[in-house]
Amino acid sequence: MLPVVALVGRPNVGKSTLFNALTRTRDALVADMPGVTRDRHYGVSHLGERPFVVVDTGGLSGSDEGLEGMTAKQVRLAISEADLLVFVVDARDGLLPLDASILNELRRSGKPVIVVVNKTDGVDEVSVMADFAAFGIAETLPMSAAHNRGVDRLVANAMPHLPPDEDEDLIGRPSLEEQGIRVAIVGRPNAGKSTLINRLLGEDRLIVSDVAGTTRDPIRVPLERDGKRFTLIDTAGVRRRARVEEALEKFSVIKTLQSISAAQVTVILIDARENLADQDLTLIGHVIEEGRALVVAVNKWDGLDSYQRDQTMAALGRRLQFADWAKTVFISALHGSGMRELMRAVVRAHASATKEMTSSDLTRTLEKAYEGYQPPLVRGHAPKLRYAHPGGNNPPTIIIHGSRTKHIAPAYRRYLENFFRKRYKMEGTPIRIDFRDGE
Ligand code: GDP
Ligand code: GDP
């Protein structure tokens, strides 16, 4: 499972700036937390040897509950979720009493702490760093998040603190092969995730809710259907929500991100009776960015009249244009309709995501695409595309060699994507194209 790194600190020290530098995404997923003045943001960083979840814990505003209360709440949450705490302080403010009390909380957790002294641009770095040495934390790093300085070093320092990835060599855990197609079932609270999983499993297997696991990790549920093996990766529903921190959070973003990361195919469940929320779109955007295959399941299709169905389908068509390659299925988890179609879409998406491609065929297809339509000239010269070879699966990755490829416009990239998608009949998976210049 993806390890979790939390950014903690007062407001305005630069946590969100650092968050953006680490995740390089436009949209963060936001936790649905009552009683917290600033939302926590979640994203995935790929800057290190292995990906990890970044949580921006927001910060205390102090206006609602008083400084102490807010600090304690934020910090406790961060501690409970994280494998590593990154404590961000402001070089320009110097060491403040509030910093010292936050650090005390962090220390008490026994979890590893890295101090990041941000905004060292334009200040006397040596004297500032000496100032913060009073914390007595061995790893105290200078940073200018706004200028992307010190970010790589932070990531390099973070790596050794992250717990080992136990996924593949746990004794007694089925091998990836035995797990079959790994499917994450994600969606907002009440979309019907647990109902769907129970429906797929059949009533006699509801017991699954007591499968052990740490509170944070998603649960894996084996499933066999039509002679095929699957492992459903459940983010929330089936397991009882035991812990206090979990009960607070209606939408466990960390589990959602971890499930998507561990899965090959993501089924995003949408409640047909609710409008498509920004959170749904952000989630879909995240699935695509992570390169996972995607099936959109519109749940609670029962009981809608034909007018409502038409409205829903039209709205989905409009807003999901950016993922129009993904299959949309209409289901009722409660009544069990659409299950066969859903699982068929999962199998097809998986097959597309893991399709074999050969260099010769990719190159031939590239030539055809190039003949049909060439990239627009750049200062009198056309970008050249010479040959292609496969670069991996899930997502299918195509590496194209040529010249001036950095001038290739997004529209042309999409044209190529669609061309390859048609050639290989890929449904339900994003496709990645990497251009490389030179021979
Ligand atoms: P947060 O409240 O801790 O999330 O802080 P933000 O990331 O919102 O940053 C607060 C302010 O500090 C913003 O105006 C940022 O542009 C600025 N800031 C963030 N990082 C740096 C930095 O490295 N150098 C300088 N000079 N300003 C920064
Ligand atoms: P989760 O939070 O995503 O796990 O959602 P649940 O599975 O707990 O479902 C939330 C509510 O929606 C429950 O009351 C379910 O009975 C109901 N529900 C789930 N699927 C359907 C469906 O297909 N049709 C209808 N009408 N209700 C459903």
C-alpha cells in the first residue's frame, strides 16, 4: 500500500505550495471532515523511488476553537494517518512558540519527523538553519517550495523512513497471479460500494466484514465469477468502521488512493440520484493520471423514470467527455441488475490495459497515423515521428521516437492516442504516449 507523508505546520508557512510541488497535480482530493476549518488535501507523489500519498493537513486558523484545540486536532489526525511527518516552518518568521508546541506533539507520536525550513530564498540560510537547529531534529532541511528548491532532497530523505512495501511477499497472501484481476471499488459515501461488494459476493459471504487488517488499509476480497478470478479492493464499506478517527471521516481519501494504486481496474461508483460531484471528477482525473483502467458504474438505476434516466445520461455524457473511452454501465447494486455487464466491462478494460503490442506493429500504426495527418509545422519544420515501441502495460505505454517532439500539440497527441486506441480496440484504459527526441 502507498505510504503516507503528512505536511504539518502553521498556516502560511508554505504547505500547499510544497504539496503542489510534490504532487504536481492540479486537483487535490479533499477529505470530508466536519469541524476542521481548513480542508485536508490529498495527492500522490511520484518524485521518489516509490510513490507515496501526500497529505496537506491544512493548518490551524485559530478563529473557531482557539489555537490549542485546532492544533491538537490537526496534528493528531496527521499523526494517526501518516508514516512520516514533515514539519514545515517559515524561515522568515523564525522559530515561534507555536512551532515548538506542534513539534512536541509530533515527537510524542514516536513517528519519524523531518523539519523543512521553507522560504529560505532571500534570507541568510546559514543563520536561519542555525536558529531551527534548536529543535534538535537531525533532519532539518532548507527549502524554497515556491522555487522548487529542496523538494527532491526532501523526497530523498523521506524514502528511508517509509515502511517497506509488503504487498507482494507477505507469507500467506495470494500472489498477484492468484489474485486475478485487481479491482478497486471507489466512490463517495453512500454511492453503494458495500452494497455492490456484498451483491457480487452473494449473501452467504457477508462475514467478510471481520477480515483483519490495519485500520488504514483497504481490504482485499477474493471473488470468482464466470470462471474468472478477481480481487476486489474495498475502500470503506464492508468493514465495520471501528476507530474514532475513521468514524469522523466520511470519505477515506487515503484508502481510496491506496486502492486505486493497488488495483489494475478502478470501478467508480456514482449515485444516479445525485449530481455528479466535483469530487467524482477529481477522482476520475486521478485514476487517469495514475494510468489505471476505468469503469464508470452508475448505481441506483432502479426506480428512475425514463425522463430521469435520459437526464442523467446526458449529464454524464457531457461531463465525462475527457474519459469518453471509459465504459459506463448502469446498475442496481441493491437489486443485482447490471452485474454481468459491469464485470464484463472490468474484464475488457483489464484486457485492454494489458494488451500485447509489438514494436513493428506500433511503428506501422504510427506511420499510418502520420501519413493520415501530420503534426503542424513549427517555424517551417514539421516534427518528425520515426518509430515506436512498447513501454509497458497498465496503462499501455507507447514510446515514440522522432525529432522536435516537444512541439507536438496536445491535439496531435490525442489524435495519435485515438489512432492507437482504434488499432488495438482498447476500451476502458488510458493510453500513455512518451515522445523521445533523437535516434
Ligand atoms: P500554507 O498555508 O502553509 O499552505 O501556505 P501556502 O503554501 O499557501 O503559502 C503561503 C504563502 O507563502 C503564499 O503566498 C506562498 O506564495 C508563499 N510561499 C510559499 N513557499 C514559499 C517560498 O519558498 N518562498 C517564498 N518567498 N514564499 C513562499
Ligand atoms: P457506501 O457508503 O458507498 O458503501 O454505500 P452503501 O452500500 O452503504 O449504500 C448506501 C445506501 O444506498 C444504502 O441505504 C443502500 O441500501 C442504498 N443503495 C445501494 N445501492 C443501491 C441501489 O442500487 N439502489 C437503491 N435504490 N439503493 C441502493
